[in-house]
Amino acid sequence: MGKQRIEEVFQDKLAAGQKLFVPYIMAGDGGLDILEERLLFLEECGASAVELGIPFSDPVADGPTIQDAGIRALRNGTTLTSVFETLEGFRNKLSMPIIFMAYLNPIYKYGIEKFAADCEKAGVDGLIIPDLPLEEEALVVDYLQEKSIALIRLAALTSPEERLREIAKRTEGFLYAVSVTGTTGARAAHQANVINYLRDLKEITDVPVLAGFGVSNPEQGRELGSACDGVIVGSKIVELLYQDKIDEVKRLIQGSIYNTSISSSSTR
């Protein structure tokens, strides 16, 4: 279904009065044999979608927690091919969107046309490429559009208004609002202008706006969510899954969706 699945699932959840919550996990962290169980669990918890990271040796946008998860996945022998094959084997058991987060180098090496075709075959609905600027999107756009795979753009706090408007106009599925200046990982607090930044993004796009990077506790997540449509959480989810703290993952997701108090310390 591609971008249509993202649009329909997100619209349904927002219409039901829920905030969107997209957990990030690293494919192959703990082995690909547990990927099905983890994705089914996250959907059961109420995840709006899952951002599935593809391990890469030079993850410039990621902080230490996700870097370590990528190293573990690579040591487990995780490859793009093995992720596609594993996901294809159980994709029909999931109704939530699956969004790949992958750097350009592995996609280019794999072959962009083949990558897009295999995304469609495995049921990948969207793609985030954090090191692909607008000026270079022609490398991938046509291939993704042909397969109806959403190319989700990232908006940065440091971007000028004209560029933010162009990013907001081009994005598909949702707009990924980077809420810190720097890499992923916990922050004690966000900059004072972040709330206004999120509200401004909401004014210039018709797709949902999700805040990611630097949410360090549920209170921050709810604060950011009050100015947009929800949050993307990575580092804390990765950490809790690595520690096998399944109940805490569930509390984190459901507490954010239903705006109830939960205990947590750091998120992506």
C-alpha cells in the first residue's frame, strides 16, 4: 500500500483523538529472528508505525545508543537483503506502516531501482534518508514514486523559512521535525523556540508533523506533541528492548498515546 497506508493509519488515529507515536528500532539488533516478534509487539502496544533502521557503519545522524545498536546488528551479519527477506516473510501479519530509515550509501550500493522494487515487495511503506539533501533527491524520487513509497523529509531547526516551506511541500506521509541541533539521543531540555518551530511547521503543511530527536522523558514528549501530531522515539526504545524491559516499552508507548503519566528517562 505504501504511502496510502501511512496516510490512512495516521488519519484514523488522529481522528480518534490519539497522538501519533512512531518507535524506532534497529533491524538485526538481537538478530533478525526476533524482528517479527518485536514488530507485532509494538503494533499491539499501539504504535502508529515503526521506523526500522538499516545498520550502517557510518551513521552520521545517530547518537551513541543507536550507533551501538547498529554495530551489534552488523556483527550479527545483518544486510539489506536479509532485512528484506525477513520482513517479506511476515509482513502480512502487520497492519501498521513500516518505514525504513537508511543512509544513502547502502541504498546506492544495493542499486536504487532494485531497492525500490524490493521495498514494494517486502511491504515497506516509507523511507527516511537522513543524509540525502533536497538537491540530490532526483537520485531516488522517480523510483520511489513508481512504487508508491513515501519519501519522508526532515525539517531542521536551523533551516531558513524558504527551505522549510520547500521541504514541507515535498514531504510525503508526514513531516519529520528534527527538534534538536545535533544527533539522536537524550536531552535534558529542548531549545526555547522548538514549540514555535513545530507550530510554524503545522501551518505550512497538510500532512502530520512528528517531532523526533532529543525527547528525554514523557513530559517532554507530551509538550512537543501539544504543538504537533506526535513523536518519534528511538534511543529509549532501543535501550529498553536491548535490556529486555518489555513492560517499560509498553508503558512508554501507551502513556504517550493516551497522555497518561509514565516513568521513563531518555528517548531518541
